Amino acid sequence: MKRLISAILLLTLLLSCTACSENAEQTEIASGETASSESTAPTSNQEKESKEDDIKPNETTGSAEVGKFDFEKKTVLLNSGYEMPILGLGTYSLSDEECYNSVTALLESGGRLIDTAYMYGNEAAVGRAVRDSDVPREEIFVITKIYPGEQFANPEKAIQDALDKLDIGYIDMMLLHHPGENDVKAYLAMEKFVEDGKIHSLGLSNFYVEELEEFLPQVHIPPALVQNEIHPYYQENDVIPYIQNLGIVVQGWYPFGGRGHTSELLGDSVISEIAEAHDVTSAQVILRWNLQKGVVVIPGSSNPDHIRENLDLFGFALTDAEMQRINELDRHEKHDWY
């Protein structure tokens, strides 16, 4: 009798476990998820929206997401699939020798992002410094630009000229220097070089909301970057989020205000006070402010000490109050005609 009762209890338990297993499987099928996917896939529209809202360019997570700054790796993932450093060196106005020495100093100091252009006249110097460096080519990110006029009218030649002058195998990113006649034609030509692997990513310089709305529907490969004048006296607080919401990274030139304005900006009492509080320089405060806004920085310099200083931005962070104080300095004061 006891054996019969035990057998009945065992059979009941087995039937109960089978039913639980079937219900669990049905629940997984109904929700379209398995146990292994619950931790990575959103389970509702609300959760999906929450994950999207969390993607901000000034925050860091363990996994790379397009447009999000990784402050540990000091890089950002572009919509082209390539990673780009979030700080580096601008070479505008640097002569051939100055450019070579500055790029060399940058690479020796750990910097890996270099910005040049046809109009700067120093692409060859950039290429020579890259080739002479002990840094592996794949670790270096070189940006150059082609210019309106003859280059836009004959873009294939302009692009090949840049490849030949740099002589570094490929161009990490090529930009249109600013809007102009034949700019769509020039961009479409750059797209062909992307297909051939000669250019990795494309971008635009000096394009704002109106220009982007007109330009973007006419091209096939979305720009990975837009480079504009950005500094505390000209902050583009309406333009930056517009560009970032398109999945495009923003890069700022003239971070210190440009020629004739640098002394005033670096000597601004608000910025100087914040710099003193963190025991850093005014230049470092301005560059860190940019990074925390999700703006890549490419300050120009021919001084090796300043180049090293401009890379040293990760030992401090600005508070929300300090960010707001700098934001209040905006004069909408553009310092160049682009």
C-alpha cells in the first residue's frame, strides 16, 4: 500500500513539473524572448525608449554605442562603424615644419587624432610625421578636407591628390570644407572612394541645420561627423543636439575662440575661477566642457607642452553647476565667416 501511495505521489509531481515547463516555454514564445535574451533586449516599448534615452554622448558604458563618448578609451563609435579619438590636434595655420613637429609631439604624447585640410597646405607634413612615427597606422585617425571651387568641380582628382600627399594608405575621414557649388557632386565622389576602401568615413564642415536639411537627402552615405566653430562665446546649443540626434558626431574648431579672441577667452573670470578650483588651466577647462557636451576637440598648437596639456583632460570633471556657468557665457559671437 505504501509503495502504491509513493508511486501516485511521484507521478503527480512529474506531471506538475512537465506542466510548469510547458507553461514557461509558452510564455517565452508569446513574448518573443528566451532566458538568454532577457538581459540584452527590451521587453516593452517603455523599456526600449528608456534604453534609447540613456544613450548620451557624455556618458560611458561598457559597450560602445554610436555617438557615445567612451571616456576610458577616449574614443567615440561613428555611424560608419569606425572608432575615432575624442581629442587631438588641429593643424590650421601650421607651416610644414611646425606641422611635422606638432604631429610628432602629439603622437609621442599619446594623442591619435589629427585634423588637416587641403587649404592648410600641410597634408604632406602630416603624412610624413605619421609615417615616421612608431605608432601603428591603424591607431592613428587622420581627417582632411577638400575645398569648394576647383576641388568640388573635379572631386576625384582632389581626393586622389589628398591620398597622394598624405601617403598613409588610406584616409580615416574626409570632409567637405564648407558648403559650396558642386558640394553634393564632391560628396558622391567621396562615397565611391569609401566603396574602394581608400576613405573610411565621411563628414562635413561648417554645415548647420538649414544646410544639413537640404544636403542630407541628396547623398547615400550619412556623414559620420560635422565640424563647426564651437567655443564658450559661440556655443551652438541648438545645433549640437540637432546633429547628435541624427546619429552624427560633432567636432569643434576654434575651441579657444580663434585668433584675436584667445586671450580674452582664456582670461575670462568665470573660466579662470573654475580652472583654479580644479588646479588646471583655462584651456583644459574649455576642452573638458566640450567633451562633457559630447563635442570632439582638436585644439591647434605648435607648442609641445601645450599639446601635452590639451590631452590631459581626464583627471577632473566639471560639475553641473560649472557647466551651467560656462553655458551662460554664450554671446552667439561667431569669430569666422564659415
